[in-house]
Amino acid sequence: MEKLQVAIEKARSQRQKAGNPRPATEPVVKPVKPTDESLRERWKDLTQIDVPESALSRNRLVASADGPAAGPFDMLRTRILQQARSREWKRVALVSPHSACGKSTAAANLAFSFGRQSDLRTIVLDLDLRRSGLRKILSQHCQHTMADVLRGDVPFSKHAQRLGENVALGLNGSTVRNAAEVLQSTKAGEVLDSLQAGFEPDLMLFDMPPLMEVDDNFGFLGNVDCALLLIEAERTTIDQIDVAERQLSELTNVMGVVLNKAHYTEGAYGYGY
Ligand SMILES: Nc1ncnc2c1ncn2[C@@H]1O[C@H](COP(=O)(O)OP(=O)(O)OP(=O)(O)O)[C@@H](O)[C@H]1O
Ligand SMILES: [Mg+2]
């Protein structure tokens, strides 16, 4: 217990060093690093999942296997990683101005891309608690939701599902009604700190609901280091991008903007990919 508290404090102070404005609420204690072996065991103990072939093609999981089709997501992974490392950011929210820009599809593809980065541990959480989108895209079942985890009712170690060796997923087995209240609770922030301390991910990705449609993001984004704004080609308007960027910049750092569903990418990734 004491070890966990120590690790939580370490995670918090690292995040504050990275420029996050969230204040510390717990006493400072001397950091103790868990042994590599116990960390490895904790990851190994997570339930491993397989994504069925049928879901890979049906749900545009183009990054599930290494190759040209995975190129754009591998490129996005690398750009995220470069920025995160240079700024010591560890928590990245995927947001969009309106729905259906492709956040959950991107989160699922990035889970595969980060999985190929075998020297990294990545956690991908579906915090669009109203839709269970990521679980459906990956064609999984689970008993609980991330709301159960964020309320402290179910430990992440019991709920999480492991994709390959080094990616842990937090999905939603059903939809949650009071999503905004759960996401903006103090408890949710504490649970994220303990999860970060217990699993030591190099990166945490959060699949969020759309900014314009619900208030869930506004209460939660103080818990992340930055947000990546996904927009949809031929649908998202300049005004929507402008408003979203302004709203985001009041809540967290804006890592960048990703144009999704663009038709004209031929040659953009070099070597004819
Ligand atoms: N790059 C892409 N090209 C074409 N279609 C895409 C692309 N990315 C996602 N889609 C499709 O767009 C639809 C919405 O995708 P997705 O559910 O990932 O969006 P979302 O932003 O998570 O939506 P929501 O805000 O409702 O959670 C899906 O049918 C998905 O297959
Ligand atoms: Mg979604």
C-alpha cells in the first residue's frame, strides 16, 4: 500500500514537472521503484485478447499488421511519441469537434501500432463512456466499464485486457449514464495516478467523446498532458476547428491536428505507400 502511494506521488510530480496545472493533494513521500520483475508480472497477469479477423477488415483496423496499410498510423504513432518524449507528456487525449471523425478507429489502430513498439508499454482507455465504441471496433466483450474503474469499484488489473505483450486496453462493457460526473470526479484523477504508478506506461491514450456534443471533456481534460484533435475531411468546418482548438487550449496543451478520411494521400508517406 505504502509502495503504491509512493509511486502515485512519483507519477504526480513527473506530471507537474511536465507543466500540468493540476495541484498535488497528497503528501510527498520518497519514491521507491517497483522491481522490473513485479511490473512484468502485473502486465503478464492481464487477460490477453485476440481481435477476430472479421473485425480487422470490417472496422478499418489497417494497422493490425505491419505493412504499407499501417503506414499512416505508424507515422502518427512516431510523431506522437516524438512530441510526448520531448515535452515529457505521457497522457494524450484523442478528441474531435463532432462525432464520427474516427477517434475510436484511430485509437484502435494506434493500439496496434504502439504494440509493435516493443520497448514501450502503452495503455489505451475508452473514456467515451456513453458508447462502448472501442470495444465494438475490437469486437470484445467485458463485464465492467471504465466508469467502474474510475469510481474505484473495480481494479484496473481485473478489468484491463492485454493486446499483445505491451498494450493494455480499458474498454466499456456497457454504456454509462452519468459519464460527465464520473470523468470530472476527483476519484477519477486519483485512479489514473494509481494506474500510472502501478503499470508504468510510457504513454496513455484516451479515446474521448466529441467536444461539441457532451460536456465530458471539459471536466476531464485537466487530467491529461495534451490533446490531439482529429478532424474529418470534407465535413469538419474551419469554424468548428477554430472553436475546438480554442476550447482545448484553455483545458490542456494541443499536440496537433490530424486530418482523417482524406482521399488524397497518395505519395504522402513516401515510397509510393
Ligand atoms: N480514415 C477513415 N476512412 C474512412 N472511414 C473511416 C476512417 N476512420 C474512421 N472511419 C469510419 O468512420 C466512422 C466513425 O468512426 P469512429 O467510430 O472511429 O469515430 P469516432 O470519432 O470515434 O465517433 P464518435 O464520436 O461517435 O465516438 C466509422 O464507420 C469508421 O469506420
Ligand atoms: Mg468513438
